[in-house]
Amino acid sequence: MLSYEDALARLLAASAPVSPMDVSLAEAAGLTLAADLAARLTQPPFPASAMDGYAVRWADMPGPWRVVGESAAGRGFAGKVGAGEAARIFTGAPLPEGADTVIVQEEVRREGDLLTLTGDGPPHTGAHIRKAGKDFSTGERLIVAGTRLSPQHLGLAAASGHGSLAIRRPRVAIIATGDELVPPGEVPQADQIVSSNGVMLAALFRAAGAEACDLGIFPDNLDAIGKGLKAASDADLVVTIGGASVGDHDLVQAALQDAGAALDFWKVAIKPGKPLIAGSLGRARVLGLPGNPVSAFVCAVLFALPMLARMARRTNTDPTITARLLAPLPANGNRRDHLRARLTADGVRAFDAQDSSMLGVLAGANALIIRPVGAPAAAAGADVPVLALDRIFVTP
């Protein structure tokens, strides 16, 4: 049985980056930039006023001035500001030729075309002016490859002249197995349950910047599971749910072998989880998760998300932090444990119930407390490593 560290290292070593593709800015939020982004424009493209007021020459302070024109955003003053002259100017408008300073409108009085100073005036030459290129200049590198794109990044890309971006977005195919499963929304019979894992994991993968396709439920039948694997042939990562152990009805390993898959390992020393199939099918990586919902979710967080980050060449992907325990924990055994927990500004507290079938507890958790193999008992107030789940779902 592999350790968590060895299993993750083997999975990442076999997770090759996917090919870049272009998407519009509207589609790019949360995805991973494939190449450094350089500015195609200069911002501001011209010296611009930072305030509503009047553009003057510093040499003419303290006035008075004669107002000779107006400069507004999108409609600059075509003339020139000469000695003793001023131009009305608005925030974002181009600074007229000849002017080098802006006086804010609250510090002057205008009577007709005569402008006089009533306050202290601007503190120095160039006051209240944004220089051309103050934000960025053409050719400047703005966003580095591997960045997960936030709304702020998209605004920057748009302002710098880009309408589309090169990104890396791995494709994940999800195959749920089990005779007992029915789709969400369908009423189960006496010996059935609703399949929750497919929709949960698809949302998890999309939140991590992948394209996720839930292929549905396949019965415990080699031919049926084989058809599912064939339908997933264009994916970068094939995720199966259930049937990963060695019971009479656990057929995923056999179906993978029938389909020509090369299997790497199938047991990892973690809780929740343990049966975890890893291998490859054609060019796709395969990750077979346990069927219990909490086990499937935790294993997906621990292994599938790092694999997808590696495929996208994304940087800064580790959601691990340190937090203070609010209640004591017992010593841990020979499998690395991941306790569902609630993380607040005060610290972190594990839920009392930790059964791997309890979705109610999982839905209330925003963190997993990591208990290494052989970890001794931990007292309240001790610092412990924590996987902060909120970091997965919030676009940076």
C-alpha cells in the first residue's frame, strides 16, 4: 500500500501538460493562462486628468486665467493652452497641449471666461495628472503563464488590448458505476440510492478550472463499463467512481484492463479512502475513486486536483495552511487521515462524526484537518496542517 506522498508523486509525474487553446475573455475566468501576457496598448495612452478642474501652466500660478476651451473624456481639447490660459477638464480627459498642471474645481471661481484661484491651489507642477503609461506600457509583461485567471486579470487583459487568451483547460470525463444508483431527481426504489458523486465531482473539477463531462451511471457489468470508458476516450483525465475495490461487484479494474489500460497502483494509505486506481488509458490518465461520497470527494481533492493543476501548468496550487486546534484530537494510526472540519478566524474544529458516507457533514465542512501517519494526540491550541477547501472554490 503506497503512502500518500508516493502516490501523489507518481500521479503528478505521469500528468503531462495539455495543449493550449484560445478562448474569449468571457470564457476565461478561473482558467489557467498558457503563455505570458504582454500589453498591446499603453494605459493611459495619453497624459490624463485625475480630477475635474482646469488645466493650466504651472508657470502662470496663481493666475488669473482666461478659459479657452474644454477637454472631456473621449473628446479632448484640440487647441493649445498658452500663457495666462486655462482649459476646463474632466476626470480621464486628455491633458491639452501646453498645460502641465490641473487645479481642482473646488479651488477656483469662474465668472464667464475669467478663472481665479480661491484655495491653496495644486501643490506642485504636474499635480492631478496621470502620466501616459502610468498603469502599463506596450510590450510590458502583465500576467505570467500558469496564473489562474481572476476577474481582475480579465479586466487587465481587456484594457491592455486582448480579446481572447491562450489557456490550458484539462478535460475530465466522469463515470459512475453501480447497479444501486439512480440519477439525481429520480425516486430510488427500495434497494437503490441517488447518485450524488457525479454532480459533486463535476462541480469540483470545474471550480478548479477544468472542463468536466459527467457521462452518467453505468451498471456493474464489464461491457457497460467498457462502453463508458470508450465514451471517455477524448478526455485528459478519466475519473471512475465506485468499483475500485476487490469485491465480486467491483469491476472497474477488470474493465480497464479489458480496455487496454496500464494500471499503476490501487491502494493508498489514507482515510477516508484506500482503494484508489491509478493508471493510463491511451493518452488519458485514469483515476478510480471509491464510491462512498466523502471518500470520493477527499480523494479527488488530494489527487485529481493536483493532477489537473499539473496538466494546466498552474502555479500556486497548494491550499494547505496552518491553523490552531479548537478541540483536542486523538493519536492517528497507520493511514494519513483527513478530518472534516470547520475553519474560522479563531481556529479549526473537527466534526464529531467522520463516517465516509455522511454528505451532511461534508457539506458543512470548509476544511480538512490533516493527520499524518502516526501523529500523536494533539491538544487544543496546537497548530495543525489544514486543507482550506474554500480556496478551491474561490477564483483568485
